Amino acid sequence: MGRIDRWSGIGGPERPITVVNKAEGRSTLDLFLAHFGLRNSEVKPDVVIGDNAQGLKTVAGNPWSIGYASIGSAEPPDKAAQSRGPRARAGAGPHVHRVRPFGGRARDRSSRRPDEG
């Protein structure tokens, strides 16, 4: 299986992808690994974070990064939170509409491996 480590590999600019991953023992990490059928040793993070807020801040601060968080953390609690700062106004910050859910009933079953029945 190939590995994409630059945004140009998926049609973006010639920039490295900064992978933001959760520390071991976090339930969101367990859901992420189970959804994609990965072992933790297969994920090669550039940054290891603890909680969802730290992950969102890390990704929001680096436009070339990618990470994941719980859906409740990705959705601002109110409209005022959506309008803070130039990145948020430009639509570049974390937002629920850019989140692809995984786990539970929201899982995309079309991406199942052939051996998953």
C-alpha cells in the first residue's frame, strides 16, 4: 500500500502533510484506528497531542496539517466562536462541515475491506 506524505499526492500544493495524532490511551485514537483498520504503529505522526482542544489548535495553526477530533469538539458552541480571528472568518479553522464522521452508525460502510463481511 502506498503512502502519501505530500499534499501534491492528492492534488494539492507541493507541501509536506503534517500528521497530528492522539497519544496512546485516548478513546478517539482507538475509534480512528478501528475505523480505518490500522494498528497504532502504522500511523507516523509528526505531532502527538493529548485532548481534542489541543488537536484542533494544532491543526488550525498549521494549514498543512491533518488530524481528527470528536465531533462535539469540532463544532463551535455558538456563532461567536465561528467568527473569531481571520482564519475562522476565511473558513480555514476546524469546522464540523469538514469532518467525516467515523465510529458507530455514522461509519461509511462503502469503505469496508473485502474481508470485513
